[in-house]
Amino acid sequence: MAHLIALVQGIYFFVFGIWPLIHMNSFLKVTGPKTDLWLVKTVGILLAIIGAVLIFAYYNAEINSSIVFLAIGSALSLAVVEFVYVAKRVISPIYLADAAIELALITWWLLDILVFRHPVT
């Protein structure tokens, strides 16, 4: 099952992307209050779409360099934003848990490609 990481990251992004769309109140209870809920929904939709693309790529065995760049780039972007804005005390420290998961996903991608030698087309 080469590139299982695409499926795992896809499900993670999809589930956490749709969470604020389905139940904003529970999302806000866990992540803290927000003023721009439209932005929370926008980010959620984008994460859900990225997640869906990763899931489809896995099931269609289409893990290419563009998919890998999307997966690593989106995880890295989220981690950087979360570290910066937790440090600035703009968002809740709970986001550091997600940043750690994002870094774990990036590490898994790199191991999958470089160590386990699963080819990327």
C-alpha cells in the first residue's frame, strides 16, 4: 500500500475541514473563539477539498509530484501559521497539537518517498 499517507492525510484534512461547517459551536469550544467565522468556513472548505483530492489520488493510484507537493505544502503552511499565531497569542495553544500532526505528516511523506522508496510519478 504505497503512499498510504495520502489516504490518512486526506481523511484528516477532510474531517477537520468539514467540522466547522457541520458544527461550528463544538469547533469553537475546542479551538477558542473567533471573530471572522466566514474565514473559518473558508479554510475548512479548502482543507476538505485538499483532503478529497488526496483521497482520490490514493484510490486512483495517482500519487505524482503535484500531489506530494500539495500534501507537504499544505501541511507545512498550516504548521507555520499555527506556530506563528500561537506564539503571538492570536490563536489557542490547542493549535500546537495540529502543528505537531502536520509535522508528523510531512515526516511520513519524506520517509515514504526517500526511505521506503515508494516512487512518485
